Amino acid sequence: MDLSKLTLLKSLTLRTQISKLVGIAFLLLPGLCTNALASELEEPIAPPITTVHTAIIGGHPIKYTATFAETPVAGDAAHPLASMSSITYLRSDHGASGVNRPVVFVFNGGPGASSNALHLHALGPRRVMSPDASHHENYFVDNPYSLLDVADLVFIDPVGTGLSRVFRGGDGHPYWGPDGDAKSVLILIREWLKTHGRERSPIYIAGASYGGYRVATMMKLLGDQHIDGLILISPLLNVSTMADEDGNEQSYINNFPSMAVAAWFHHKTDRRGLDAVAFRSNAEKFAIEEYAPALQLGNRIPREQRAVIAKKIAAFIGLSVNQVSEANLRITSEQYLNTLLSGENLRIGRLDTRMTGLLHAKAASGIPTNDPSLLLRPKDNTTDQYFRQELKVLTHRNYIQMTWDINGTWNWSDDRESDHQPRFYFTGGPAIGDVMAAQRNMRAWVGSGLFDMATPWEGVRYEISHGEIPRDRVTEVVFETGHALYDTESTLSQFSTSLHLFIQGASVPDRSH
């Protein structure tokens, strides 16, 4: 995470910095929008639209209804100023009321990302497939890995993403900061529960990437709302300890194991006969037991100790001893991504360090970085087709998967629920810990990717252990993926199985070690 120019007392408006802040979870998605804040022709808010479907999920036919709804969050239905849209999937062959069925509210991160990635690539009843020998374009199939067989699903698109929007005369900025954003999503969830008579249902909230920070902020604003479980997918939980800032030693410690496993993958280090998980475990042990104490000494570190540490760092992360020494033992994440394979004129991806691209490649149009893991497929209308043809949503607007307009103007210091006191420390763990302490039946599932340097696994584990989150109620799972835990058929199957077990209350094997 390259936040070398981050100033925590100001709104983060530099797009090149925000793009490196968190993973966008759009690794495999087609298309990107760079200006999503208003449509040329304004459509009124339509009543909810419900369609009836059947899909094969988990080997069995599942009947369900899909409902698209657009809810005003500013103004009213007659004179809306801003809206949020959602897609609700309710299983219709599993009991009359569904009151006892779990309901999972799902969103991605960004900030500025829609729910598309988790909706149509991982958890929804229908799944986008890439062109193959029988299909010249993307196409849809039933998703055998959907959670709909065990829980009803609500996919939420925050203001300015998906088909959510800002109307003429309205202003989205009150919703483009941590507190304002979290409050609007929480209001939508509460209204949904009331409208559907589901206040007594088991309730789960799932957030990916920045969505993890949104979940944590929602916990701060939760009040007396009961929650059964949190699902944190490659989550951002603590911005402060992941910032490559002078004097912030924790970011170097958190990033180190991820750098080591990247070097392992690209054969830039001696693997010592270890697999990726074991190699990373050794790197984590070194980071905690030797690297961290050395960094804490600052310029008081003895010359001999400094030389030994530099040599060990270089051996783990695949750089030369001189490169490590010249960086004062502190290799920033962006420096590492650009340096590991620089001899081959390549850089590696932040969202997935297995990916490579030309070191000096020009950034794609509308994307403020040349990171190869953010280079998306050419824009197509696959998602629009799904909404219009299968869900019967009649609109001339295009579905906005990701917008840099929101990402680049995100106001990290909105402090709407903090008496406008300036925020110096951007962490979400304690808010989760507080709610789990109060709600003793609440559980949390946390999934991370081994090759993710946008929200490194060690940074997530650090926040869990320092946020007073009860570890006996946390299921932590690591996948051999990047930021998107569902990037292949195999990992999607593992991802789905783990979440099924969690929602059903079964014990999920802890694969964090």
C-alpha cells in the first residue's frame, strides 16, 4: 500500500494514492466507468421489479425470486436527490415466510465499487463466464457455488455505483466518506428488514476490501441492531498501520510476509523446499521476532545487527542486500512491486502479486495506475444485459461497476458520528471488538489471499489481534489467491464451501497457519 503522501488530517483526493489504498476486487471483471455521477436523461425511481427463476445450486434446483429496488437516501420518492439500489434473492421453495432463514447483505469496496464482483462472479445465483469455444462473448450460467441454498441474499450498491445515482440538484458527497457511507448502508439494511418482516432472521453482513472498513464503521453506528455474523473478504481494517509513511514501522512489518511469498512465487528467492504457506510462515516469524525489533531501534541499531538484518531481508524478498541497505531496511510496497522483476522490465500486481505487466506501461484510460492487476478486460455490456434481460430492469442507464470519481474524492475525515473531531487513526478493529463483546453470539469469518498486497494477510491478522476481537469466535481462512478469493473454479469452490459451513454454524477448519 503506497500511501507515502497520505496526510491523515485532510481528505484524500489524490487518485494515484487512493488507487493504492485498497483492492478494488475487480481482478476479473469486464469494464470500468470513470464518470458515474449523473445520467444524461434522468429517470424517475421505479417501483421494485420482481422476477421468478430457478437455478441449479449445489446440485439441486432452487426456486427463487429476484427483486430490483432503488431506494431514495436523500429527498423522497417524488423528489429524490440520491439513491441506493439493491438486488434481493429470496428462495421461494423453502418455507412460507423464510423468517428463520439467514439473510446475507453483501457489498464490495473501492471506495466507489459496486457489488458486481461478489454478485455475478462469486455468490449470486447466476455467474458470468468468459468466452470459450462455444461462446464468442461473456455468458451466464447457474452458479453452483451460490449461497442462496442456505441464505437469502441482498446485494447493495452504494450511492453513485451500480444503478444507484445522484440526481440533478443532489449531492453525493455526504455519502462519500466512511461515516456517511456506512450510515446510508445501515439505514438501507434496517429498512429492508422491516419491509420484509425479517428483523428476527439470522443476519450476516459481508464486505470485501474497503467493504471491510465499511462493516467496521457500521458496527460503530449499529445501536441495538442484532447481527449474527460478519463476513470480511480480503478486508481493509486498519488504514493507518498499512501506510508506507516515514516513522510508521508497522506497515513494513505487515507487508514483509506478502513480499516474501511474492518472491517465492517468482523464483527470486531460495524456496528451501517449502510450499508458499510454509515459506510465508517463516517470513512472518522473522518479521515479528527479528525485523520488528530492529526497526524499533531506528538509527540506534548497531552496525553489525543492521548488516545481519539486511542480509536476511534480502534473502526472503528477493532483492539485493545493497537495495535493502539503501532503503534503510524499509522497502515500501510500491517500491517492491516495481523492483522485484525490474531486471525483466516487469512489475507485479498489488491485488495479485502473481500477475505481471510491463514496468513502464502506460496506465489504461481512466485508471490512475499501470498496476497489471487493475488492467481490466475491454468494456462490454454483460452486466447491463443481465439486469435488462433476466431481471427485467427497464433503464437506459449503464450499470457502474467502479468509478474513480468517488474513489478519488473520498473524504476520509468526514467524522459524521464523531462530533467532527479530527480523525488521526483509521482503524476498524476496535468497533468490531466492541460489538462482539456486547453481542456474545456474533461470529466473524475472515478470508485473505496469500498473494494480496492491497490488504495483506498479516495486516488483517494484526488488526484482529489488536482490536480486542475475540479470536475464539473468528474463523480465519487463507486462500492461495490474490485479492479476489474466487478467481478460479477451484478457489471459488473452496470459498463457497467455507462460507456455507460458517453460515450453517459448523466448524470451519482454521487454515491460517
